[in-house]
Amino acid sequence: MVRRTMPLGRRLKAARGKILLGMFWTAAASACAVWLFVGSTAGGIGNAVAVTHTHLIRAPESGRIASLEVAPFQRVEAGAVLAKIEVPGLTQQIAAAEADLRVLEAQLGAEEADRGRKFSRDLEAARAAWLSARVNLEQDRSALVSAEQELGRASAPGVLVAAGEVTRLDLGRAAAAASVKAREAEVDALNLNYEDARARAGGLEGELLKSAVESATVKLESLRMVADANVLRAYASGVVSAPVGARARDGRTEVIDEIFPSPGQWVQAGVPVLMVVEPSSQDAVVFVDLARARALAPGAPVSVRGAGGSRYDATVRSVGAAVEPVPLRQLHDQTVQEWGVPVTLQVLDRVFTPGESLVVEF
């Protein structure tokens, strides 16, 4: 059998449809690749959520909740009393310190009545100034400890705080440290002034008893400061709720509410007792791919679209340092694990409700 071969030209003509179809799909695939590359680097859309600014109110000391001054979801102003913690034995210590001080003051009064007042008015003024400075020094030291604790908690890994909050806390800690240093110098100077006044007054009679009274006074004031520190107050205006905990689920983070505290409940030092949520926010967070995150920088302009479709100008406040899992509330398909770099935005002319869904256009 003789096999006939079709000429090349006729074969190309017969396969012309297939060739054109292949060229079309090749061109389409190339265009899609270019579009995806440009879209991932030059522009795009991301889903964001208005940041929830929360303030955890922690127990300074371990103890029981003596009283609860607020109800769940109650609106409060900054500085409002939320609860009072009763530290075991603190009330008895304060009562004992007050009794000791009264006894010492009575003894001092009797002694001065017997021998007459030998100290001049200048000496009494110097003593009062020195004692007041010592009390102020203890208050400043307590404020420094609180500032360092707040800074440590805000800087802990995994803690979400408002942008600039760590910087503000660090400045507060530095200011408290400078105040303590200045107060120590003031106490030393007033002590020298007091010693000089005593020398000029012509004697040290009764000074041991006076020193005992001063020590008892400082002790009592220190105990009262501890009691005052266990009066929990709101750091900012907002809505009171139970503290929020977090637990891992399938590699993601699920936010859950804990039980609202009640009087008589035992709390541990440093553990959140209540939470104050600010009622509005101008910050939002969006999770983007690594390539887009590298192209963004603080101050870069973006556009934000609210639920009603209105557009608002915004700027990039900060860009995360690493890829993180996207929270469940921002996932489109909760069966698919999604990751991204968190980018915090500041909306310039709009205030949102915390948790409100937004659309970001880069």
C-alpha cells in the first residue's frame, strides 16, 4: 500500500483554527499574568475593619472585689470609679498604723508640754516641708512602678494597642523617672535644711520621738496610697464590659468574652478585671500580601470606603513587621487559612464604630 503525504501548506491550512485558538489562549494567559502582577504591586482592594481601642483595667494587688460601681455596657467618663479591690489585711494594717501614729503624737505632745517648745517657727516649717517631700517621693516612686508595668504590658508580644500608645507610655515612664530623681534631690536638700534649722534651734531634745512620728506618718500614707491604687478607675471614656480573652482555633484567633466580674470574686494581681471600649475610632486595620506591604510606607495616602459607599481619605499609620493570620471576622471563606501583613490606617475626616467593616483602595 502506498501512503500519500499531505503537503505542509495544506496541513497548516487545515489546522489554522486550532493554531489561532492556541494563540488566543496563550495571549489571554499572558495578559492575566501581567494584570495580576501589576495589581499586586500597583493597586488593589482590601477589606479592613475599624480598630477597637480597648483599655484593660487590671488589679494592682491580689484580693477580692469589695464593690462593683458599674454595670455591663455602661458608659463611663475617664476617671470614673469602676470597682474597689479589698487586699487581705490592708484595712487592718491601716487601722494599726493610724493607732500607732496617734499614740506617738500624744507622747510627743506630752513631752513638748513638759519641756516647752524649743523649736522655732522656721524649724517647724523646715520639718513640714521635708516630711511632705518624703510623701511626694513615695507617690512618685509608685507612679514610676505603675508606668513601667503599663509599658511592659503594652510591649508584650501579641498585645494589640493603638498606634503610638507604646511611645506615649514610654514617654510617661521617662517623665516619672525624671520626677523621682528630682524629688530625691529635693528630699536631700530639705533634709540638710532641716538639720541646719535644728542646729540653730539649739538642741536635739525629743528628736528620736519626732523621727518616730515622721516614720509612722510616711508608713500610714504609703498604706493609704496602696488602698487608693486598688480603686479601679477608667483610663478613658467608653463602654464598660468584661475583659476579652483570646484562644487559638485552627491556627486562627477567636475572640471570646469572659464573665462579667461580681462582688466577692477573687482576682489576681495584674489580671484584667474590666475593660473600657472607646465608642469611636479613626483607625482601621487591613491585612495585605507581603509584596504590597513592602510597597507601603507610613504616611502613604489610601482611600477608604464605608458601608454606605462613601469614600474617605486616609493615610498609612504603620506596617506590620511580619505575616500574621487574618482574624476570623475578616476572613471571606473561614475554611481557608489566610495570612497577611497587618497595615494600620488613619482615616482623616470620618469616625467609625469599632468593628465596622470597610473597604480600602490602594
